[in-house]
Amino acid sequence: MTYKWYLRIVFTAALLLSFSVAARCDLTYEPGRTEDGLSYLVVHGSFTKGDDLSEFTAAVRAANPTVVTFNSPGGNVIKAMELGRLIRAFKLNTLQFRELECASACALAFLGGVVRIALPGSIGVHRASFADGHQMSADDAVSSVQAMTAEVMSYMYSMGADPGLLQLSLRYDASDMRYLSGSEMQQFKVVTHAGDIPAESPSPQYTPPTAPSPEAARAPSAPARSADLLTIPTARTGLVRHPKGEVPLKSTADGKAPNLATLRNGTPLQILGNVERWYRVRVRGYSGYLHHTWVYVDQFESGPFGHRHIQVKSFADMETANAYVRSSSIPVSAYLATNGWFAITLRDTFEPDVARTLVKEMKARGAIPDDSFMTYGNTYVRKICCW
């Protein structure tokens, strides 16, 4: 089934359901099947803390759908993420139209789809609000907001979406709504690249997420090594880049050597040579040395200057690194580093505040190792797996 026919058929079926099902406060699940044999499930109603999602599981097992679509104004954020994780566990796809509503917390449930298709203006986001009915001190409110923000960001990333979507939603009050354009959906990875989606799907079986198996880690990796891929280009120019905002220019390639000058982040420099992981540089009339970890090299492909990576692992050989990337339960990439090792990082780069929050939340949930850390990635040469 082609993408256009897929949209047309499911749109017709879902639109008919939207007129035939009365609005309800709790969640209900309406199954259907198109003439072409595409089985779908429409989620109706608001997400509430007490929703029993075992009813969704029963509906999926009974209807064996390929697609889930929504007619929901939102509701409880935690319950919406719980449904999103179920959708992902069942390997279902999600689809959304302007004629049906998917706003607020519903957007999080939508992200659970493996393949996600949404028409421009069909998904709305805004800032979450407390509606639990009890008083909360200012300190407790701030703490709760921070914890919820971290959990939502972690969820978005685990579903392959850009946590920057949360920053956009925070600009709009709970009484307002911001409907996403098509370009914004692509920018924040709300939608995925959609190829043909089969009319029939295999009978879904729920399998709780598990760590990568040894067999998966030993799975065949990419084609044979490419000499070009593993070649480190000559570093010629760059900028000072360090978490402290400035670094000392050393007189020799030694951390204990006398300082020649103090250089602020963003200071341009010329790289004259390389001595045991120290760059010999010329900057502001001085010739001195800066460590590899202090310099953003123009000739490398380490990401935007102001962004941070989150490194979770490192390996001595490319085959092992690539196998780890392909078997990971979260989206990660492998980078060749200047020391010849391969750094495993979260797939995307982030603004510092976003990266800091993600590290804390993902560690707390056990999604990344305890020794994971935030880094500029100055020693990352290029991404070698996977795009």
C-alpha cells in the first residue's frame, strides 16, 4: 500500500468514527478495518491517572491493528507516556489528521509509533499544568516541574523525537495551544520517514524492553572498514572550546608548563602541528600548546559549536562499536576519536541545559550507564555509525 492510499483509506475510516463515537472522559478504543485490509485502532477520550491500559492491550490483541490514531484533548502526561511505550512495545505505527484531535499529552502518546505520520496542524502542544487538586508549596512545585520535565525529555529521546519539542511547548500557556507545522514536525522528529506500510501486520506480542543480547552484539556489522572513514584529517584551524569558558595557552606540551595567555571560548586559532595529543597553535601573536580536548577543530565533524554530546560507552575497535550501536535499545551513534578509539554517544547533540537534564534523568531510569557524561566532543573526528 502506497503512502497516499494509506492516508486516504485510514483518513476516511477514522473520520467516520469521529462522527459516530461520542466524546468521553476516559479512554476507549475503537477498532476498524479498511476495504484493503488495513486494521486500525482509534483512541478516544482524555488521559487520566486511573486509566487501565490493560484494555488497550486487550484491544490490540483482539483487533491486531497496524495503525493507532487519536481523538483526544490530552490529559495526564504520565499515562500518555505509558500508552506511548505500549504502542512502541507492540511495534505499532501512529497516524494523525486535522479532523481528529491530538493535543497536549496526546502528542506524547503519538510519539510511541514506530512509523509516525501526521498532517500539518494535527498535533497540538503547550505547557503542562498541575491539576491534581491539592495545594503544593513553591519549592515542591518547582521540584515536581523539574522532575516531570526531565522525565518527558527522556521519554521523547527514547522514542526518537527531539527533546527540543518540549522547549517549544513551554512557550505556550496551558490555556493556549500551539499546533505544529509540517516543517516543525520534521525538525523535532515528531514524524518519521514513512515508506509503504503493510495492510497486514504480524500478530503483536508484548515484550518488555531488555538489554541488548550477546547475540545481537555479535551480529554482522557494516561492510569492511573504509580507509577513508578511519583517516583522521589534518587539523589546521579551529576555535577554543572548553566547559569552563576559557583555557590557558601552554608554553610546552605539558599541563604543568607555564601559561603564555588565557584564551576565551570562540577564540580562533591556527593549528601548526600535533605533539602527543597537544596541538601546537598560533593565536593572537603567540605560539603555544593546547590539549586536544580544548579545541573545536574546523576539519572535524563533531557537531554544532554550542552543543554537547552525551557519551555512554567507548570501544577500541569499530566492529564492536558498530555492533553496540545496532543492538542498542536507545538511539546512539559511534564516533571515531583522535586517540583511535570509538565513542558511543546519544544520536543527537543538545543545548547544555537539555544535555545536563537528559544525563540526570536517563541515569536515574537506568537508560544509560552511571559513568555516562556530557562532553563537547572536541576529540570526535566524524560519525562512523549510524545515520
